[in-house]
Amino acid sequence: MKAGALLLGVAAALAVAAPGHGQERPTIVSLDYCADQYVLGLADRAQILALSPDADADFSALREAAAGLPQVHSTAEDVLALQPDLVVRSYGGDARALALFERAGIAVHQIGYTSGFDDIARVVEETAAALGRPGAGEALVAAMRDTLQAAGRGAPVEALYITPGGATAGAGTTIDALLRAAGFENAAGDRPGWREMPMERLLLDPPDLIVTGFFDTKATKLDHWSAARHPVLQETFETIPTVHLQGALLTCGTWLLADAALSARVQFEAAGGQPAAHLDAEPAR
């Protein structure tokens, strides 16, 4: 029997054997680490059959909560074998796998796109409802709103976001929403999306503050070829107040961006305008 026919047979069998999807607390498989954050943040632990292989990576914010939970690859065969009631995904799983889940009667919850905190609140509430935990969603959104209120205090300053690769984030990105939530003005301006760092801008019109992200994760650790080693950026880090955000808080469009916004504001106020530590310092683990 060909592999495709075999999978269709497994899917058909599971369609008969799978538990009803109307139950209050569905069992869950998460297909990628952004979906993992929502599942770990909202589901009851007993509901979780498996998370993605990146659930405990250093760029996964809720990696400690993932400890001890099974992991599964997003292939149709592996997921179908677990017989979940619900699959949660952001980008994990291909079209073939998703079609097989549908054929097997396994519901798929798609984590929606977010570009700001109102989007995040909506996605949290939608996902909580899909997981049978609407109260958890309401509590998480309320906590996020409280954090945002605390983050937005103080006089606004112009801040520029920088990654180790020398990229910055403009309008319409979650980073732009984060900066504004922290009471900062985005020095990248109103141009939408991600783009390369404007070195000439740093020389001619430096911002009040530098905000960095992902300098602490192994996947993006600085090396001698990183754009952030450029002499202009080196000087910028040494002369302009700089705050460093945990990359794991920034990787996905979740409520954790509010924690990053608060961290940025607290660090800025604590720094008192002092230069940041030199880039050669070991990143946080």
C-alpha cells in the first residue's frame, strides 16, 4: 500500500474513533513554538498531549512551563497517532497534514496574525475559547492591559530598535506597538515593516534610546560578521542609553510583548541616561 493511501486509511479510522469535539476541554497538540506559547499560557496542563520540538528552546518564552511535556513533529503521521481533539498552529504543519487532520475529524485552531495589542487580545480570547478555557483568556488579557498601563508611564523619548543582524522595525509591526506601549516614539518612522538599519541616520540624527532584541539567544548570538559589530553601531551602543530585551519575549505575537514593553521602560528609567555595557559582554542565558 502506498504511503498516501495508508495515511488516508489512518485518517478515516480516526474519524470514527476520535472523541467528540464538542467536549468542554479538548485534548491538544501544538505544532510550532508560537502555538506552544498560547497553549502553555491558556490550556490546562492535562489537556496537552504534545508540544513542538522547539517548546523548550531558548527563544521559547514559556520553556520552563514546557518541561516534562511530550514533544512531537508536525508531520501528519506523528500527530494522528496521538488522536488529539484539537491541533493548534501558527505556522507549523503543511497543507497535506492539515487536510488529513480535517479528514480525521480533528479540529485545527489557527493562531491569528497580530500587529498590535488589540489583535493580541482578540487572538488570546479566540484561542482560550477554542481550548475550552475562556476564563483563562479573560484573565490573561486583563493582566496584559494592566502591564501596558504600567509600561506607558513617563515622558516619551525617541527609541530605535536593533537586532544583531542590523534590522529595525517600522510601523505596523509588533515591535512598533511595543515601543509605543512603553511610551517611546519609534525612530524608524512611519515606513511599514522591517528593513536594514540606517547607519547614516545614526550618525546624523541619533535617537534618544536604543532598544535591542535577540542578543541573548544562541541562534542570534553575536559573531564577528554580525551587522551589530559595525563601528557605527559599536559607538552608538557606547554613547546612547540602551536597553536589552529578552528575545524570547519578542519571537511571537503574544501578551508577553507587554512584559517586554514594561521591561524597556523600567530599564530606561533605571539607566538614568548612562551608556550601555559593551557588546563583548556575554549575553544573558
